Amino acid sequence: MHDSFPTTARIAGIGCYLPERVLSNRDIEKMVDTSDEWITTRTGIKERRVVADDESLVDLVERAGRAALADAGVEPEDVDLFILATATVEQPIPASSAIVQPRLGVTNAACFDLSAACSGFVYALNVARQFIATGEAKTVLVVGAECLTRYTNWSDRSTCVLFGDGAGAVVLEPARAGDGILRIDWETDGNYADLISMPGGGCRIPPHSKQAIDDGLPFIHMRGNETFKVAVRAMADISQRVLASAGLAVDDIDLFIPHQANIRIINAVGSRLGIDGDKVFTNVHRVGNTSAASIPLAMCDAIEQGRLKRGDLVLLTAFGGGLTWGSALVRY
């Protein structure tokens, strides 16, 4: 990690999209043996959004991307790099970013997908920043999007209550030191790869194989209790490290936007950091865990509510399958 970025990237525009269909806890009560009280107490989630039958990942990406470009006042053809962070690709080949490229009109952009699960947006920010810092790109579109409900086992009450669909996008442009992304750090520990996984659907267990079909493997699996412990420690530690590298303390930030996994993780991380609860932003109650879309969706809500304003210092921290985690200190 570099101590400073002489040339960095700033968020010039932001946009988000949520599917129209709302799936409430009351709805899930009719599907599995659970209750609104049980879900709310353990996750903080009251409802989540679900893609329509005729929607898919690229529809979400297109809508969020268009909104971000409009907010930045950038023409699609001026984008020279497009990074899509997602764990729920449109199809294995080609990259989902390539499929949506002509729909967005970013026809001059090199495109690729990035897979880091719930940390995907922070990872993509870091990659995009480096392309801008080296002068390889001037205008970068970063989108975090997921259709997690398409990979949810609706008979597994421990996981089906968690996930929702959505997309969030930002347009990044060059900035000088002291503006935009001030510090950023990321980590991966594959020793914990089995804590959050989807065993079926790849080349080891192809989706059409008898094992995948019989065992119901093309679904998200999670070892919740073990994941909780690692997530809280990792998110708190990397947040502190990013702040320390900038010579700042928790009290110096205006807003903390963590990945919206569940309210227990968010509260535990906030407590470990010693951050004022009023500075912790949450929207998990209305969108659930949207993985790579989580942080930009929360940013959009924070802006709409007047909680995040231009010039504010915001700390973004995520944790996800891999296991991966990352944190970014941003002057919005």
C-alpha cells in the first residue's frame, strides 16, 4: 500500500438501481419456517429487492451505469475503462461488462469483470484508481451489481433471508492529492475460502452435472458464525490501518459506510472502531445483503438523506467471500 497518491481518482458521479419487486420478511414467512422477528433480530433486514422474471444482471448494470454517467455529466463514449464488480455474472462467457457495453454506449471503453464477492466494489475502486494514477485511463465507470436471489436456496432459512438484488455505479475522474480517494487497502485470505462459497456451477462441478443437481450445489453456502468472527476483526483492522496511514482518527471522518451484510456485523465493527453510532450509515433493513452493490447503494441512500455531502470524508469498508476485505478513505 502506498502512503500517498500524488495523482488519484475522485467520484464525479454516482447512480443506483433497485428492482421494483419487494420481498418482505412476511413474504419469507410463507416460504420457510422463520419469522419477521427472528430475521430482524439476527440480521436487521426487513425487506429486500428481487429481480423480475424478465430482468437479469445487465439490466441492473445498465440502469445504474446510465444514472452515474448522467450525474457526472459524462457522455458514454468518453468512458475509456469499464469495470464491473459482480459474483453473479450474466453468463460464463463473455464477460458481463462486454454484454452490457453496447447498451450503455461506452463503446470506447475496455471492459472487464472483477470477482471479489462483497468486497468487489472496493477492489474495483482500487483497480480503477491505479489506471487513472498511471495515466492509462481518464474516465472510468465502476459498477457493483448482483442478482443474488438467482443463486439463493429458498428452502435454506439461514441464507434465503439475507440476500437482495441491485446495482450501484460511480464515474471516476483524475484528482490531485487531498481530493477523492485518499487511501485504500485490500487483503485476501484463501484459507477461509470455504466459509462463503457456491460449490457448483464451475468447471469442478459443472452446473449440468448430476452432483450439482442432486446436491443443490449451485446455491450460496455460508458458515455464518465463523464468518462473523473473521468479518468483524478484518473490517475493523483494515479500517484502522487506512485511517492511520492518513494520520487520521475515527473522529475525523464524517461518515462510515460499511458493507451491509447484517446489522450485527455492522454494530460489532462500529463498536470495535469506537465510532459514534450517528456516523455509521445503514440501509440493510430495506435492501438486505447486495454484495458488490452494497456500498454504492448505501452511498446513494446517504446522499438522498443528506447524510453524505460533497467535501465529506467517508470511510468505506467491505468484507466478502474469498475471503476478501478492503477499505477506502474518500473525500467525496
